[in-house]
Amino acid sequence: STPVENHNPIETYSTLAIWEAPDRVVIHEATRGIKQLQKIVANAFSLPIENIRIISPFVGGAFGSKGFQWSHTLLTAAAARLVNRPVKLTFARPQMFDSAGQRAHTSQALSLAADRNGKLVALRHATTTHCSPVSEYAESCGLSSRMLYSCPNVVVSHRLMRLNFTTPCPMRAPGEAPGVFALECAMDELAYKLAIDPVELRIRNYADTDENEKRPWTSKHLRECYARGAEKFGWSNRDPKPNSTRAADGSRIGRGMATAIYPAAQQTAAAKATLTGNGDIVIRSATHEIGTGTYTTMSQLAASALGVPLELIRFELGDSDFPEAPNNGGSWQTASVGPAVLGVCGELKKQIFSAATKVFEGAPADQMELANGSVRIKNEPSRSVSFTELRSRAGVPWIEAQWKSEPNKEERQQFSFYSFGAVFVEASVDDFGQTRIRRVVSVYDAGRILNPKLARSQILGGNLFGISMALMEATIPDPKIGRNVNPNLAEYHVAVCADTPEFDVDFVDEPDLHMPDLGARGIGEIGIVGMPAAVANAIFHATGMRVRDLPITPDKLL
């Protein structure tokens, strides 16, 4: 089972509402869904959508929160309208526990049947979870069990119970984080039961296709993740016998592993690009920056597509007046907004060349190139015009372009789009049941890696998030009244710098040719998937004690 968990971004919810006119409002909101919130506010106040402006240029962390819309935004706007002055509302930490969503508690029953060679013949994954009286959101734990491994007989079910608890909502890797924990712990148990190495058992049940959807994968290099991760970790040096290894201080050492998986989604997105009078290129999209590096990545993509220095690019986001973009969630932001940025850059280049033909006396576009903030004729550097002069010399009032990208619906009906990974963990458990994660090796197949530094940072955060889920995090509702009894960061424990082990993060870095334009799949959530199971499996290897209920606190190991 997994407990109720809360997102706990350092920035709490904060809303500022300003009515510019009786029928027009501007809302500054910590949200990763500005277009969605714009529609909700317009509907609630019966106003035209263009009269609602949502501004959110930075979000101080979310992890699944700040995507669903809660009552505080509408209350703030209503209060500002009533008193006819700006109103600001900021949550205290306890309100983030009871008024901003949470991951639901899950109880999972998982049964595996295999032959003596370890080949799965049957799998059953039954999940019971809860919603609130006003919502039917479900933590879909069993979805990955349908196709992560090759198995001819699979049954997955979910049962949803209405409880008088806070309304659940997505939390980083919803469904996959708790669901893969159960599946990968069960696979580890099966490996010990059959005396087969845990990595070898997974390879014997490798799914070459998505057997649930009966489709091929767009790209899958999970075997390479296993092999590379095992080699980096030194898996072959591991004594398979539980409770067999001691550190110099007497603590027990265990090594465990697990598989990671997460869907590779893409949504509709649009962008607008403008060549300004001072020679800068401004690209706008109503997307979000929640600390993942959107400003940086999109600016890099634009500079590369246009062939101009990065300092000439100014990427702007977080404003509902900008072209549409999806909610930031589901690990789809880069895969969705990136193609729109590339598309609009291509269109802007055409507009720049079109204007330049008037300066270069009809020279065709295929003879032009962009370089160092100017347009020039190829192989004739002397024939050039700077971006700052182009509009005036060409006699055009502005140079801009728009582009809208769509997912390839035909391919998404023919292939299964997923990212994969392998996680290896070394843990120590002392005589008091205290667990420390000593080192982690994780290898991921997530398509093309656009920015290795930002990608590694995302995985580090996800891995540490998974360690926190495995060892510490639990919101405790009062069974009598449903209110949370530990709504603070003193009693709801999360991993901090002192809990951070040595990390070795690696990527296969093979482009997924079915992901439009970029070949990249999302990595915001896959880092947490598999980590709780790898920790639990390492603890079993260290102690011989199988703990199936998170978090694995010292009392469960004594």
C-alpha cells in the first residue's frame, strides 16, 4: 500500500486579482494551467474569455499541484470585485495539505504466476483507492502492469471509494509511481522465489511489443538500460543472499533494482515569433516555467533553428494572451511546445527572407542565410543587412509568424509511445532500522536529450522524490473527522540535502523518430517511477525483511 501524500512545493498557492473594469480582470496566479484557468474564470463570472487574463511567468514548484483549479482563485477574484480593489490570497502551509490536492492512498493486490524458468504466465493487479464526495479522480495504479512485461494473461482492475477526505489529484507520475512500486516489488519477490537474478528475470519477460494494445513501441532500449546500469553499478558483484553484507560500521548493506516506465505524450501547442526593431527575436507561447528550464530549452531550440546567437532570442511564457499551450503536466511540455517553437522559427525565417528580397533586389530565399544578427547572401558576406535595419530598409511594418503544432494522431493509433529506465540502489540499514541510501545508478531511454544538464537535474529531482516516497512521506488523516493531523513540514517528512546519495544518471540518448521534430520524450516524471521499489528491494536484500507498505520507516524494520 501507499499512503496519502502531498506535493509540498516550497512556493504555496498565491493569487492576486485586479479588476481593470467591471467586466475585465487580471489574475496573477501560481498555476501550471493558465489557459485552463482562463476558461474556468470566464465561465464562473459569465465573461468573454478575452476579458480574462492569467499571468504566471514563474511557478515555485508544483509536482502535480497547481494544475487542478481550486476554490481560492475564484474566491480571490470575487472578493476583489466586491471591494473594488486588488485582493491577494496566499496559502499557509497547512492549507496546502487540505485545499490543494494530494495523492490518494492506495491498497494494491498483485499476483504473479510463472513457470520454473521465470516466464510469466499470469498477472493480476487490483487497486483500491479513494476519491472525495465532489470528485472521481482515480489513482490508476495498474496501467503499466498491462504491458511492462510480456505475459499472456493479464487482469487489471481499479476500485474507487468515496471518502470524506480532501479531494485527490495528480501527483508526480500519478498511477505509475505507486503502481510500479507494487509491480516491481512483486517481480523482486518472484526472482527470489525462483532463485533467478532480478535483472535476468526482467530480461526473460522483456516485452518486445505493447501486448496490451497490440502495437509496436515507437522506440525501446530498455535492455541497454539494464545492461549499462548493471555495469555501472557493479551488479554482478552483488551477493544474492539477503542479509549477507555488512559495512565497516556494522550496518547491513543491500542492493536492489527496478524498472521505470512512463507514457510519452504530446499535446497541441502554438507559438508566435516577432523580429523586433532592436534586432531581438521574441517568441511567445502560453506555456509555463515550474523550475524545469522551459525558458532555457525553448530559447536554445529557437537559436538553433534560426541559426542566430542565443542572446538574440527572448522566449516569453506564462500569459494567457499568448498563443495556446497545454497544461504543464504529463511530461509532455517540451514534446508539445518544442515543435511549435521550431515551426514558428521556420515560418519567421521565411518572412525574414521575404523581406530581405526587397533589400537584395529580388535575390531568391535559397541564396540567403541568417548569421550574427543579420541576413546575408551565401558566400557573399558583404551583401548583408542587420536585423535592426531590415524592417525599415524593406519597408515593412513588422516581421512576425505564427505556428500551431498537433500530435500525429495516425502514428499514435499505430504505435505505443513510452519512455523506459532501470534504477539500481545501494542502501544501508543500521541496528535501529534507520535506512540510508548510499548510491543510485539510473539509466533512461527517453529519446533525444535536448539539454543534458537540465535533463540530469530533472532525473536527480525525480530520483530523490522517489527516495522520499519510499522512506518518509505520509499524510495522516484523522479517521474520525478526515482532517490531516500532520499538515506541516516538521511532521510531514521529505528528503533534503542530507538525505541525498551519490547519483550516477545516464541516458541512452537515441532519438525517437516517431516524436515529431524533436525526437524527444518527456523526463519530468519517469525519475520517480521505480525508485520506491528499488529502495524497498535493496532493504529486503539488506535485511531479509519484505516491507510492502510505504513509507519504510524504522519501526517496520525492528
